[in-house]
Amino acid sequence: MIVEKSRVSIAGIVLSLFFILMARVCEGAQGGAAIERVESVSFRLAQGVSPVVILILLAAVFISWKLYAALSGTLEKSRRLLFFGLRTAVLIIAAILLLQPVADMHVMVTVPSTVALLVDGSASMGIMDSFSPASREYTDRYRASWSWLRQTGVMKSLSAGMRVVPFIYSSSLEPIQANMNSSDMSVTLPFMPGGGSNPGGAILEARNRLKGSNLSAMIVISDGCRTIGPDPTLAARLAGVPVFTLGVGGSMDVADLAVKSVNFSDKAYVGVESTIDVTVTSRSLNTSSVPVILRSGQKELARSFMDLSGGQASAKLKFTPEVRGLMELSVQVPLQPGEMVAANNSRPVMIMVSESRTRVLLLSSVPSWDYKFLRQTLQEDPSITLSTMCLLRGKPLTQSSVMEGTESRRTQSDSEKIKNSENSENSGTGGGREIGIPLEWPVKSLDKLNGYEVIILVEPTGLDDMAEPLAQWVSDGGGLFAVGALFPGDGKSLLANLAVGSGKLSGGFSQGRTEGISAFANGRERTLGLEKLLPLLPSDTSGFSSWLQGSVRLAVTDAGSSHPFSRLVPGKIANTSFWREWPDLQEIQECATKTGSLCLVRGREPDKGPPVLAVHRFGRGRVAAMPVRGLWRYRFMMAGTGKGKTRFTEFLSSGLNWLRNEKGDALLTLQTDRLVSVQGEEISITANLMDSAFSPVDGANLRVTGNMEIQGMTGVADESIGSISLAGMGKGVYHGSFTPGAAGRYEITVVSESGQSASTVFVVTIPPEEFLKTSRDRVNLEGMAEISGGKAIELEQTGTLPEILPDKSSSYDTVREVQLWNKPLLMLLLMAILGVEWYLRRREGLE
């Protein structure tokens, strides 16, 4: 039973007061920033006053006195009193342990108001149009904000009666670790991350972080710019506390010159000239001749001059890569006299340079519109060297070749033929070059294929004779793309298609195509030797496949949304919409997807429609199959809808890049959907994993880690991006995504369970909207203040904040129970007294 209050001995009270002090130190202030004041202290014994304990204590003290009194002949009186005092102290401490004394401290707790300080650290805060009271000159908005905070001493004034929690924000919110109360202007400024501005997200995040902290107000120091995140006015309304905005920046747009856009292909080739299209804008600057420079580090690669007297101009920067690998470049425009913004005078450029153009063989078993269309499309691509062959009744009808360079899969004899044939070069349409290099038919030797990186088969049902060398070529690392009739089937739909378009071809070509189709229609009993190579199976167990009739809408699958072959635009939602806008297909051969293959695009429905595009790995190589006829219609139909001819070209280029498989024997590869992205956009990450036998590995636990290098206005920061889990998509493909929180250079790495690793690099840029309006956005600043019940003031009025901020400080009484008997110091004191008594007794020769 606990007694409310009990009297104890004078010694006990003294010890209790000592332990109250120790308990106060050990317990610390409760409630974080709360201020506590002890009003009074009362004592009680948890076990009550036990007469038995008191009698035993008195008896022990009496016995101790008698024992030491009996030593009057041996010890001096002062010594006897010392030993008696030590023994009595031990007995008293033992009694305290038995009675369990408790101190009840009556405490007055005062909880001060919490104020969140949000300082804008986005790129627009680097504009140099704000006055600094410390330097007495104009500087950038970020430094001017800190100058006013420190010069007025407002942080010290606020901290005297409130708890101020400072943050800095750009795209995300980060706490500030610097000394906020210092008025010393030489103290280093907190790191300014730059990048896009997200004031709405910062307000909501600050509210969530300070829940339960008696938040009374928010102070936002900003130019009002918002390029990403939620509407700041709506966020201020949801904050639940008044928002006070301190506006920084001029009221008019400043003089500025900006690199508006940079258009380039992220693929280039050693020794082949590449072009970068640059558009630059000028505002309030008299700039008649401005240089635009392409640099690799400090090395200048190209330079052009433009006349910006009209406010905007474009230029082409041309350069020739010298080595393969990733080139990290930048397009720069020098800072002009009177220009206030420097952050938008450059743009990063990331280009992957390959050793040579992609060497492609286009082979068709029958003359067709699709063959002619693919040949024309490939010839227009300057990144491709093309060889073509079209058969008629098993013999070459037309043949041409476009090849250059050498590769490991090509034999020496092939290379010599190519070099000798370059002297007889003829111009083809667009970017292609046609040189006469005869390809003997039938192809039964692997040597004849070693000069190619990708082979496209049109109507492969008539190409069984080359199945064996083709299988070996793919297994060694080649890329195969099969289009048209993949399996024997009914040729009626093809003959009907011919009847519609035969009049548009020359007589010989049309006649040959008709004979080839008729031969195909009559050859239903043939077996297909290429079937083992393909990622699809015939719909009929007998080995035949029929054709779907009518229009079929395309739908990209989940795997297709992230796969490099079918990921034509960044972002899953955007890519899905992109595919939905494609014209309907007219002829699709019914097929089934092989186990372990990936179906990227289906007809009608993404989950259960007929496969339109499927891929898989075969040995070290890659295979894609598209059981579709009528691809030639796409160029005309897209042009009719205003889409132009670029979409199919982009699709074909993306597919060839994947089929080329530049990383060859790498068992683990890692890539992103783009090398340069804008802050706020989602980055898609894809990894491919194989074992030592080059078989796909599924079920692995792959996680991506990495670092980002942020070039801020006040320095450089290197931070971790954390860990990103990759989900298995089947056939050794793993996919994940994340949205970068800051603009900068990112380097990411994936490590397999067996210790293999792969890395890649990409760059995230500042949203271009960050500098579209360089004046202060009063609408956002005043809107945040008005809707939340706060006030919008000028930066020069910073010193008035302590007067206008609401005070929600509150106080309450509480009783804190402090147990005195179980403190470690009490046991230490007991051991110390016993030790001293033992030492003195040994010194006096007592047992």
C-alpha cells in the first residue's frame, strides 16, 4: 500500500533531496522544446512506515554504537565516531532501499509555439536582383534572404519565445542544420540545392513533419515561383495554420539569355558527324551576335554564332565522336553584360557513341509492299548500313548492300569484300548507301552472316533453308526480327491484299509477288525450321496459324511499357496512350506466346488479346517477332492523321537498338529510358540478368543504389538516392522506376546475388518553366497568405515578424513521480561507504 505522505529521518530527507537532483538530471525535460519549472516537491514511502524496519534500524544503530564504544581502549574517540558514522550511513541507505522512498515533483510545463521557416532554395533564387543590407549592393535572391534574416536578428528574437524549425526547399524539403540565431554574416550559408520549385509540396511536408508540435504559423521566404508540385495556394489552405510570405525578387522580368531547347539523337557513331539543334532566346538584351558552344568538359567541340536581335534564334552544332562510350557534353552560351540569370545559359547533352553504324540485312522470301516499305524506311536512317535481298521462287530477285566497318562476328574475308566493294559505292535514298556485295543463296554457311548485327526477315515461312546457320548466328549474339507470316497458314488474305495494291507496282514486281504468294499458299504441308528461334508458337497444334480478319486496335502490355523495344516515350501512362493512337492493324496471324517469352504488344486487350509483338533471348542473341502484314499502311495513315512518318521510324529504331545488343557478353546490364530528363519526370530502369550459359535468370533479388551530384548555387552536394527494388518481368528482365528529387548528375548501380554489377549514368535538368517568369510571383505569395489567414510582407519588413506572428503557447501542471530508491547512484554510494569503512578498519588493524 502506498502512503500519501510520510516523515522520514533528517538523513533520509537529505539523501532524498540529493537524489531528486540526480533524478532531475537523468530524466531531462519532457516534451522536447517544452519549458519546465519545478513548483514544489513532496515525499512518500512506497512501502509505508514499517515499525519493524524502524525498530531493526534503531537496534542496529545501538549495537553498532556499543561495539565501537567497547573499543575505547584501542581507538581514539574521533576514530570510533568515524567508524560509527560510516556504519550508520550504511544502515540508513539499506533502510531507504527497503522503504522505497518516492519524490513527487509538481512541475509547470510551458509549451511554446512552433514556427516553421521555409526558405526557397530553387534555381530562380539565384537571380541577382535583390538588395543585401550586409554588402549594401545587389546580389542573388538566396543570399539577400539570409542577409535580411541575420541583419535584423529576427531569428534570435523569435527563438526567445518560440520554437523555430528551419527548412530549405526546392523540389523537396530538407531541414537546415546551420546556426539560425547567428547574426554573423561570415557564417557559411546553408546549401542551396537549386532545381525546380515546389512551395506547395514544401508546405504540406512541413505540416506533416511538425504534427503534434504546437505549430502556430509558417514563414515562407520565396520569389513565389512554382514549377512542380501542388498548387501552393491550395497547400496553404490545407496547412491549418496562417502562412506568412516574405517576397524576394524584383517586380519586373530581368534581362536574360536562355538555352531554350536542345534537340539531338542520343545515339552516335565513331567517325560519323552528329548534329545538335540549339534554340536560344533573349529578353531585354541587345545581342546581335552571340556564340553558342558545345563542350566536353573544358574542351570545345563546336561553335556557332546567332543573331538574337529578334528575341530567338537557332543554330546547328556539328561534331564527330572519336571514341566509343558515353559522351557527357554541354551546350553553353556565355553570360552577357547586364544579364541577371546564369543558370539557364547551359544545357546538358548525353550521347552514347557506338563503334559503327548498325549493320542490317533485310531479307524477304517474297516480294511485298512491307519489304519495299521497310527497305525505304531503313535507307532513310543514317545510323544504319543496309543490305537487302528479295527472293522469287527461291532465287534472288533484287539485291543490294550497304555495309561499312568491321565487327568481331565478321570474318576477314567478309571485311575484305566490304572494303573492296566500297569503291563501287552508289547513293541510295536518305541516309543509306548501296554497294554491290552479292549474298549467295541459299545461305548455308555462318560466314555469310557474320558481317551483320541485325537481320530482318519478311515472310520468314519461305526461308527454312537458312534455319541452321541463322540459329547459330543468333546464339552467338545476333539480333533477329521476323515480320509477316511466321507459320504456314491460309494464303487467301494475302492474295486479297495483293489484289487491292497490285496495280500500283510495276508489272514484273507484281507478277513475281503473285507467284511467290501462290507458292506459299500451296505449301501448307511444309514444316518451319525457324520455329525454334521465334518467341511465338502457331495457334494450331498441327503447326498452322490462321489470320484474324477486320481491324485490330493495339494495346501495350505492362511488360511492353517498360521494355526498350516498345517504350517509345517516357512514362508508362504516356507510352500506353502513344500506342493507342496507332492506326488499327488489318491482318494479324493468330499465335501463342512461348513460355518465358515477353509479349510487349497485343491486339484489342493488353492482357488477353492476340500477340502483336513478342521478344525473347536465344543464346547470347535476341529475337523479336511481329506476326503482322500491312506495315506499309502506317506511314500513309499516320501522315493522314497529322502524326507524320516518324512514329514507325522511332519504333523500328528502338527495336534495332535493342536487337543490336551492344553489351554483348555482359551477364548483367542496366539502362534507363533516357539519358537526359527533366526534374519531376519519372525515370524507368531496366536490368537484364543471365547466367554463365547465357540463359535468362528469373526470381533474383535486384536492387539499384546510387548517388546524385547536385551542383547548387552555394556548392556541390553528393547524396545517396537510397535503394530501388526491381520487379521481375520474366525472361531475365527486371524493371523499376523512381522520380528524381533534385536536378543533377545521377550514377546508379545494380548488383546481382552472384556479385556481378552494372552501372549507368543520366542527368536530370531544371524544368525550363523555372525561368519563364523571372519577376516575383505576387499572385502565389499573396494567395498563400490570404487563404490561410497570414500576411504577405516585403523582405525588408523581416524585423516585424515577432510582432505579427500568432502565439499559441500553452501551460499545464503535471506531477512527475521520481523513484529515489532504485537509482544507480544510491548503490554506488553504498558500495563506496562500505569500501571506505573496510579500508579504514584494515588500516587500524581491525578485523
